[in-house]
Amino acid sequence: MPAGAYNIRSNGQLSGRNTTANIDIVSKDDGSGIDIKIKPGTKHESVHIPVVLSQSGLTELVYNDFYIGDNADVVIIAGCGIHNGGDSDSRHDGIHRFS
């Protein structure tokens, strides 16, 4: 598991989440993604939001909104790993918006 704040999705479901005193991660009410809220002045922290797909035929689209406070300096790691051993397409699309 990564250190710091993280949100891990596996086959369309939440697999693990951790927040810190300075980084909060909240699921959107409609299930379409997450809000990541980083407090002003946050330094030397990271937030990981990986996705793992191993299920054949799974397609998902999520909207992740980052709210980054003034003078914050954090590392954001967002990546996906897709392994499809079946005969149907699998796809994950993540739209990341920053404000």
C-alpha cells in the first residue's frame, strides 16, 4: 500500500482508501468518481489514485476533481493497470479536473 493518502479501485469497486490530516478523499454521491481536497500549505505529501482492471468486459468512466489549496506542493500519482484475459473489451477512463 502507498504511504499517505490513497484511493484504490479494483474492477469498478473501492478496494482501499486512506486520508491524512491534510488530504481528504470523498466519493461523489452519484458514484461517478471522487473529490480530492488538499489543504492550503500542504507540503511533502502524496496522493495515489490507481485503478486495476482484471475483469473482462468492464467499462467505467470516473470524474476525479482535485481541489488544491494555495501554496500546496504534493505529488499526485494516477495510473491504471489493465489485464484482460477474456474475450471482451475492458476500459477505464478517468477525467481529472483541477481547481
